Amino acid sequence: MKQLLYGGFLAALVCAGATEAQEPLRIVATTADLKSLAEAVGGRRVAVASIVPPNVDAHEYQPKPQDLNRIRDATLLLRVGVDYDLWLDKLAARAKRPELRRGGAGYVDCSFAIALLDVRGSRVGPAGGHVHGSGNPHYWLDPSNAEIITGVILEALARNDPANAKYYEGERLRFLERLSAKMRGWEQKLVPAQGKPMIAYHNNWAYYARRFRLNFAGYIEPRPGIPPSPSHLAGLLKLMESQQVKVIVRQPHEPAKIAEFLAGKTGAKAALLAASVGAVPQAKDYLSLFDYNAEALANAMK
Amino acid sequence: MTEALNLLWLPFLAALVLTGIHAYLGLQVLARNIIFVDLALAQIAALGATVAFMLGHPVSSAGSYAYSLIFTLAAAMLLAATRTWSGRIPQEALIGVLYVVAAAGAFLLVEKAPQGSEHIKQVLTGNILTTGAEDLAAVIPLYIVIGLALWAARARLADPGGGWRGWAWDFFFYACFGVVVTSSVALAGVLLVFSFLIIPAAVGVLYAKGVGRQLAIGWAVGAAASLAGLVLSYAWDFPSGSTMVCVFGATLALAGLAWPIVRGGRRKFDRAARAVRAGAAALLVLSGTWLMIAPRADQPLLDSVEYAVPGLGVSYMNESEIEVYRDADHYAKRYQREAERLNEKEVRSRWQGEALDDQQVRRISSFLQSYNEMRKGEEFVKREVRARARARIRWLAGPVLILVGLLLLPWRRR
């Protein structure tokens, strides 16, 4: 009896300790999309920061001295992987926190368990972990993948903060419920766009296309950073004419000039879509990102 | 053909317009020895546009243009004032400093407004391919007015004198220059505008003395190089701006090589011919030696000759080597085709027919990867066979190359 009482007292103490210690768990994510998903799972028990500012291509991002400080006191480090944020390896190595490096307890590669698209070559990143050959890194643009990503985040949170595992699990389920309710709306909204040929500035939309049955028939800039050749543009113009392409998809930070040029020649409309949270002011978090895109694309199709 | 014409005639017209004004400005720039001034002024204009953007003026609005202009004029004042400031530092050094500080300053500003980076790019990386008729309609009158003004003031500009008057003439030149460069860089990008500025003028100066003749030569060279660059970029599927810059560079090299033939007279021509022969001889001797030392390493001369003459690569292999090589080549191409077919299937399934589930997508990915690895394996076999064949023939081919090189050497007859 005495032992039981003592045990109960201890348990109460631990619980109190867990709830009392309101110091939130610090998470650093490379992109705003992962930040939003981490907040969805972590709720009020986590404080999440992201490294790459909105409308900056994570491929081209150059870490700043402040980023080192951000990482230094983080418990979890979330990355997109698939060679999208390669600079993170060097940054994590300089932070002198072995648990945040590849294979460490606080290191989370969110591309883990994603069915990657556009897999061609082998990855350029350091070997180790799962070698899956680099694919298209924009996998968060398939809302169904959010289930996998949040699963990976939940697992990492539960591992590093077991006392709150139940809470995180509940938060994630609540988020997934909201997501699936929203999903039906997005799908309905995009029915008119299904299969209609579109041109995009760059191949960011593979996962989005797969989920919502969209047809990206060509890209203005097939190799990132290299302006299109005149023969490529001539081919695009031909394709736009023969397939009756009505919409050119572009992100806010991608150059407008060539899209406008093609639109002027063919009468197609330009649709400004956000591939990342924060790319447009309306895309405040993961769910509103898809709200905005569905709305913008549906409007362009009208 | 009509597609190419349809797409390229406006860019070509733009190139003619740009050559027209820049060849003339280029002559002035060469005379004043301020080669990189256009880069500095373009970067300053971009900085001005960035500041305008930070203050809330939308991209390519009147406000944005006004800020660019004010920044450019301020830089023009500075450049005019520093020409004879101390007499100890060449002005090119100050121009360089202006360029890096403007570039770095713009980056610092953009740190605080990420959308601005697109803005800077827009100011600095025009794409001549997308030039519209309305763009040309805007710049042609401007260039004509500035060109005429500079022509009218040419005597003054050549010898501005000292004091306030000298400063004012210098300022006039830099201001005109800045306004032109800011508009042309937005049309064609920094690299191409630099080529328009320096290369036709340089060829003109190389071959003629009077300004009129220099200009005529510069214009002809600029027009020909622009046309060649645009056509090549279409035929070879390359970005137009970079192709044109390279063609301009090649034009200057050709003009330089042709100079001793056209202008130099017998003795200079002989000297140039000897230099070319000595260069070729050195290349052959070095290649022959390198082949004997390291037959399995990259052999730049052999590699490029074999690339240019397709049959040559297999000519020194024995029968079994040829068989292995052809086999590997066949399979490498086949794996490539298979991978493309599979990829095509997956892309199509995103919107057409039955959607693939994650499991199927993963299977396709792993197939793609295997094909890729297998293709790499075959490529490795091809390289290995070639390396072995080269190692086998090196004691014959190496000395032959060296011998040919030595024969080519321009020995002096005593």
C-alpha cells in the first residue's frame, strides 16, 4: 500500500513535471512547408523556426551566420532531403551537435518513406542513410504525402519527448481530419482542370499533378537556371497551339518575361501558383497553400 | 524555318539597334580606357530599382525607373569627378569598386525583401529572345536622340579640358552612357550588352583609323555576329544570349588572327604563321608524351578528334575490343530508351488513364534507377575498352604524334 502510494506520488510528480515544464520543444525546419506541418503535429508544445525565407529557392539558398545560432539550440532538425537543401549538412556539421547530423536522434529527413517521382540519376549528397537517387523534391505539394511527412515528424517528436507522445498523436490526427475534409473541396474545385494541358515555368508540380490529375505538357525552363533556347521556345509555341494550352503556371519568384511572351503569342493566361508556404500572402500555412492554389488554378481555367 | 524567322526577327532587330548605339559608345569607352563602366552603371541602376522596390514602387513602374535614373546620374557625377581626382589611381579601379559595392549593396537590401532578388535579376538579365515590338519602340527614339547628342558634342567629349567645364562634359558623357546601358541591359542582359559595347568597337579600332570607318566596321561585324549567334542558338538548341556572347568572342579572335594577314605585310604574316605552327607543334608533342605517360587518363586532343570523326575511335581497336565496345554501346542506348519509356508512362499516368498507386510509383523509380546504373556500367565498359586500346598503341601513336609535332615546328633556316 505504502509502495503504491509512493508510486502514485512519483507518477503525479512526473506528470506535473511534464506539464509544468512549459518550455516548448525547439524545432528548426529548412522550409516553411515543413515548419507548418511540424506546427500542426507539435501544437502548442513546440516552437518551430524555418531557415529559407519565402520566395527564395531552397536549392540556391546560402546559409547565414544566424542560421547556425538557430540550429544550435534546436532539438529537432527537419529537412526536405532529395538534394533540395544540401547546404544543411555543412551547417549541421558546424553547429557541433552530433545528434542533429545524419543518423542522429534529432535529424529528420522528411522524404523518408515518400514515393518519389522523376527519379533519374543517383543522388549527389553524401552517401549513407537511404540512398534512393535524387528525385523531384517538391513532394509536399501532394496533400496525401502530408500524412507520411507528419507521421515521420510524430515519430521523431515521440522519440525526443516521450512524455507528450499522446498529445502529438492527437494533434496529428486532428490535422489529418481537417486535411481530408479540405481535400474533397480541392479535388472538386480542380475537376475542370483535370487533364487540360498546361505549361509551367519549371518542373515543380509533379506531385501536385499526380494527386489532382493535372497535365503539365511542357516547361519553359527545363534545366533550372539556364534560359530556354529559341528552338525550345519554338517547340513550346507549337505544342501550345496544337494542344490548345490555355494556362501558363508560374511562381511569384520565377521570371515573368518569358511567360508573358508566350502568353502574348498564344493568348494563354498566366496563373500565379505558390509551390511553398509564404510564396503568396494568402498561403499562410500548409492548408491555405492548397486553398490558394486550387482557387487560382480554377480561376485561370475559366 | 518560318517558325525560326517568326521567333528571331525581332531579337535580330534588337541586336541591330543595340549594335548601332553601343559600337559608337564602345569607341569612346576604349579611348577613355574605362572598359567595365557599363557593368558598374548597370549595377547601380539595379541598386536604384531595388531601393525603389523596397520603398513600395512596383516593378517597372515610373517610380522604379526614376530611382534607377537618379542613381545612375549620381554615379555619373561621381565618375566624372574622379577621372582626374588624384592622378595616382587608374579610374578602372574606381569603376570596379563602384561595381562590387553596388552589387553587394543590392544583395544586402534584397536580404530584407526576398521578392526583390527577382527584381534585380530582371534589371540585369534581359533576354533578347523575348524582345517585343513595344520594347524597341521605346528604346529606338531614346538611342537616336542620345546618339545624335553625343555625335554633336564629339569634339568636346574627346578633349573635355579641366575645371568645372571638363567635369560637366564628362558628366554629360557618363549620364548619356548610363541611360543607354540601363535600357539595353534590361533588354539583353549584362553579358551581351558588354559584348555589344566592346567587341565591334575593338574590331573597328583594329582595322581602321577614322571614327567613321571604325564605326562602319563595328556595325558590320556586330550585325554579322548577332545573326550568326541567333542562328546557331536556334540550330544547336542553346540559350541565345550566351551563344551570341561566345560568337562575338570568336569574332574578335578571328579578327585578331586575320590581322597579320590583312594588315601586317609579309613579315608580320610570317611571324604569325610561325607562332601558330609552334603552338600546334607544342600541342602534338605534349599530347604524344601524355599518351605515353598516362594512356588511361583523359586525352583531350585524342578525345576531341575522336568526337569530331566518329569512326576514328574504333579504328585502333582490335576485333574483340570492337565487339565489346559495340555491345556496350548498344546496351547503353537500350537502357536509356527503356528508362525513357518507363518515365513517360509514369508522367502520363498522372493525368491520363488509371492512376498509379505509391507502390507502383516506387517500383518504377527503382527500375529507373537500375536502368541508370546499368547504363553507367556499360559506359564504364566503353571507357575501359578504349583505355586498354590506347594503352596498347601508346608506344606507336605517342612517338608518331611527337614526330609530326617536331616536323611542324618552324625551324629557322640558317
